[in-house]
Amino acid sequence: MELLGRRDLWWRRLIVAIPYLWLFVFFALPFLIILKISLADPIMARPPFSETVSADNFIFLLNDKLYAITYLRSIVLAAAATVLCLLLGFPMAYGIARSTPAVRSFLLLLIVLPFWISFLLRVYAWMGLLNNYGVVNNLLIWLGVIDQPLQIMYTDFAIFLGLTYSYLPFMILPLYATLERMDLDLVDAALDLGASRTAAFWDITWPLARPGVVAGCLLVFIPAMGEYVIPYLLGGPEAMMIGRVLFDEFYFNRDWPLASAVAIMLLVILVVPIVFLQRNQAREAESAA
Amino acid sequence: MSQPDPSFIRLQGISKHFGDFVAVDNVDLDIGRGELFSILGGSGCGKTTLLRMLAGFETPTAGRIEIDGVDVTTVPPYERPVNMMFQSYAVFPHMSVEKNIAYGLRKERAPAAQIAKRVDEMLELVQLADFRRRKPVQLSGGQQQRVALARALIKRPKVLLLDEPLAALDKKLREHTQFELMNIQDELGITFVVVTHDQEEAMTLSSRIAVMHKGRFLQVGKPKEIYEYPCNRFVADFIGTINTFEGTVTAVDDDGIAIESTDAGTSITALGQHDVAVGKPACIAVRPEKVFIGRDEPSDSSDIRMRGVVDDLAYLGNLSLYRVRLASGKIILVSQQNRQRSAERYVEWEDEIWVSWRPRSSIVLVEDR
């Protein structure tokens, strides 16, 4: 490859180096610092961790059931919210992708409109909806469905609703992007060849929408897993999610090493399935090429 | 093989409205068994809507569709004995060539052995046996089209619908595919209905053509009839090129008519009976290849004759095209076959020449209705 001069090659390397440098400074370096802190002991000093190296924090995490339960609850809640987001988001994304261009841009605007308002305020608004004298309970009592207010606020269900509401747009947008690109003739062709509408959906639409489904699920599941604000505001005092544990360990207990260990564990739990999914997709892409 | 059946596909009073827009306007049509029928028209003329109604993707606003004696007007696409080859080919990108082709039979829950046998037959038919395990992205446009064709044929439909089958192919491949389609149609005896905007495609492929404009059929007939006897100005203009002369009718009798044309500066005659009256405006047209061009005055006085100057000429090898300026300033097109090889071209730029044609080549055009 003598086509590229030395200077071009250097330029190329420089351009490729910029994102790597960025990732190194703002991801790898902080990650290594956190990893180092997670291996230290908490001490009353500034900074509040020792220079020692031990796996004590991880052993503690693995032996204390409370942490295991909290991780599990986070996974279950995040997964449930992801599933509901997919069930709600798929038909919405499909509808938007199939509407006329003018209607489409209006609907897309509606999807992103909530971002104009602070995330914190929107979660606060859910408190007003869900509490014992909130809109939902008042409406149900007024309709005569219930006599006594339901305890929705400060339950896992409230967290689940909050997560679903907050992350729905992150499901809809990647799904919309894949569905919008899909050739409508493909579904017609399946119908023409004898597939019912349901069969055509599972044979054609669903497999072709899969990259969007995967992207949407990751975009919802990962941040939902580490969510701190929603369980803090909508969940009960004992309804812990791992993001809240992380914050409490760090901020109230000032146990930086343990908090770091919690963060590392969270990363491991998230990274393993993602790597698995990506390898799967890469293999599929390879077999297609 | 199949019995002749002139109304194998029967459309009666078919209309399709989208809101206020009338896409197809009260169309009647009979297509015979085993025909290769083309619906020809510009974009937005309603031809694709008509095809989609035959496939079952759209339901007519009014009218009735029968295929092989069965009313299918409201039958969904997956229950019709009709398959379609889409303009975009619509080959399933996530399935291999053989899976694409097998799809129709799979949905029918045909036995695996039968599916395998028919897929092999189809791969043979479209010459893609070596590509059976490939994914569509690894195929050229022409190969993808053959996959689409095989996929549409595997269920042995009574009718195959083809939406602009040659539009996306380059010129060489078009000619090849055109004859391939005709051979397959001949071999399988399936009725083909082709939608196209390309008059050349329609002319070469079809046994009959319907020229469609603004949701209606202007003329239905054999390619030759439509070319030689267009029923109105739109059809004449849409199919091939034509020279038109406006004028006033000066004589009408059983054998023909004559008009006095200011365009031509002379009288033009046409044979046959026509619905025109003396003193009324009329239009006579002639195809470029029916016009003779020469230096000398044509001897036959019954010919239509005019003087002109060669404004432009193009030598195309087999043909020469001339643009001739008449005394009135009107430009007419003349094409002539180059039957003999000669050292010098007979007619040159700026030559004063005669153009002439026989009265039986004149076409009388009525206004669009």
C-alpha cells in the first residue's frame, strides 16, 4: 500500500487516535482508579481509602445476601421495564414508521418532547400521580373501582412504572429507525405468497427489526439497571436498587472502596450479556456476508 | 394444454378511490388464459393500483374481479391463486436464495420432499442452482430478480403479476430478461399481467396491451393495432413518435377524408371511414418510418407530398433520422432504413428535399375523450 503517503498515514492514525484518547481519559482511566479503590480498605482520612490491596470488598459483596438480592431486584425491575417498553414501543414505532411524512415528524416530536423537561421533574410528577391522594387513586375512587386508596407509591410497581415511562423513548427511537428503513413490499410479498398477517410479522418484520430491538433493549436495560433517581423518589425505603445502594455507600457511609466494588460488579453484570449479544450479532453479520 | 378462455380474468366496473382521488375509474377488462397482457401508462395513471387490486392488496371501491370464474373481489392476497413479482423484487434479505424460493410452499405446509423437488426445478428454471445458499446481498440485481421470479412461480399460480419487470435492469440484461420471461410464460402457460411505463417493453413482451391514462383505458389491443391504429392523440403520442398535422376537413366520403392543413401548407388525405364532418377541425398523423424522403418529386400523385429542408440528420447505423423543416416552418421527423451501403449519403444537411407518404399510412386522430 504505497498509495498512502507517510503524511496521510500519520493523519489517519491521528484521527483514529482521538476517540481512543477520549475513551482512555474519560473511561479507562477512571475505571482503573475505581478498580484500585475497590481493592482498598476504608479509613478515616482524606481520601477515605487505604493504599492496601485486597479482595475483601468483593468477598463481602458476594457473601452478604442483601447485595445479591439488590442486584437481582435491579435486574428483574430493569428487565420487566425493558419488556414493557418493547411491548409498548414496538407498535408505536411501527405506527410512526408507517404514517405519512407530515404526521411522522409530528409524532416523533411528541416522542422527544418530554426531554424538554428535566428528568427529575418528570419523576416528581409521577409522585403526584401515584400517591394515596394522587390523580390515579382519586380517579379510581371517583369511578367507584376502589373504596380505599391503593398503595402504589413507594412500591416496586411504582419503580417499574417510572422506569418504563422514563426509558420508553430510548426503545421507540432505534426501533423506528429500523422499521422506517424496511421495504413495505417485503410484507406484501409474504402475504402474496400465502402468509397470514401474523405469519408475515414473525417471518419478515420481526427478524428484520431485530437490530433495532437489540439496540432498544440495551438502551433501556443498561441505564434502568443503574437507575438512582427513580427508586429513590418512587420506591420505598427498603425497595433498594443497586444504583441507590451505590449512592448510599458512597455518600452516607463514606465507604468508597465498597461503593467502588459495587460499581465494578454492576459493570461486570452488564458487560457480560452485552459482549455475548454483540458477538452473536457479529457472527450473524458474518454468515450473511 | 389449457383451453382458450377469453375471460380468464374478468374486471367489471372496477373503481378505486383514495379520498377524493380517483385512481382507477370504472374499468372493464377481459384477459384470456395464457395471455401475456400489459397495462401501459405513465406514472400516476392507476396501473399499479389496478395490479394491487388483482393481487388483493387493495379492495376496489366498486366493481367485481373474477379469476377463472371465481369472484375474488374481497379475497385476501394469501388466498388468491395469484402471485406477484414486485418492482423492488422484495427478496427477503434475511433468507438464502432457496429459502426465499421455498417460502410460498412452506406457508402452504407442503411436504418437505415436494418443497425440495420444486425448489430444485425453480432454481433450474431461473439458472440459479449454484447460488442456492447465497444471501440476496451477494447477488446482482438481475439475479435478485430471478429469485423473485422463481419465488412467485413456485406455487404455480394461475396468474403472475409483474410490476415494471425490466425497469431496474441495464439495456443488455433487459433484452435478455425480456425473452427469458416470454419463454417461461410460453413454457408454463401461466397468464402474465405486466404493468409498465415503458412502451418498448410493452410492445415486445405482450400479446395485448391496455393503454391507461387518468384511471381509464384509452385503448386495448394487440401491439400492432395500438401502434398502427391509435384511437386518439394521447395513445398515438405515448406509443412511439408521431408527426401530427392540424387542419380543417374539406372532403368526406366512403373511402376516406381530406383535410386542408396550414401546418403542412397542403391537403392531406387518409383512408377509411371516420367520424368527422366537412368544415370541422381534424388532425391527421403519420409515423416517421412511413415517410419517404428524396431529392426528386415523387411520381405517384395520390401520395401526400411536401417540400422541405433537412434541418438535422442523425446516422444510427441501421437507421437514419431526419428533422425536416417544411415551408410553413413546421418540423417533422422522418426515419429511413439504410438498406444499401453507399459511398455518399443520399440526403445531406440543408438539402432541399421532398417528403411523401401513402394515404393509407395516414392516421386520423380524434380528440381525447
